[in-house]
Amino acid sequence: PPPPAAPAPAAPATLMALQAVDAINRRRSPFGWAIEALAYHGFACAAAPAIFGGGLGDFAVVALASVPVRLTLAACGALPQLSALSDLLLPIVAGVAAPS
């Protein structure tokens, strides 16, 4: 059989979009870390009933669990020693923080 074909190169529009998203991600938040953390918490809580198809119980669980998850995310961003472990730490913290 013939060798597999090489993947097609990315379109210029795709590369421009990726560069734009990278530029946005490199910018500092114009509102500060506290407003960003509150927005993260509020969005997670408000989305919980829609995502899980539940009600206020899901809202409350996410309200309790998202605070330690956000703190872990902030610690992983601030401490270079933890940044490599963020993919391991976040699910552990979410599992421990969420009441069963």
C-alpha cells in the first residue's frame, strides 16, 4: 500500500486566527484578577444547570467545587513548580472538592 499522505498545510486564515487568539491570551486582564476569578466562578455556576440538566443542587455543587479549582489554577499559573502538574492537580482537586 502507498504511504499515508502528509497532512495538508494550515490555511493562512487559520494561522491568522491562531495568531490573534495567541495575542489575546498574552494580554493582561484589563479588569484584574479578582474580577476575572469572580466571572469564572459565576459563569461556572450559571452553566451548571444547563450542562448537567439539573437544578439548584448542581449549581450549589459547582459553587462549592469551583473555588478550590480556581485557586489551584491560579497557583499553577503563579508557581513554575506547579505549572507542569496542573493537568494532574486540577482533576484531583475537583474530585476532592465536589461533595458526593
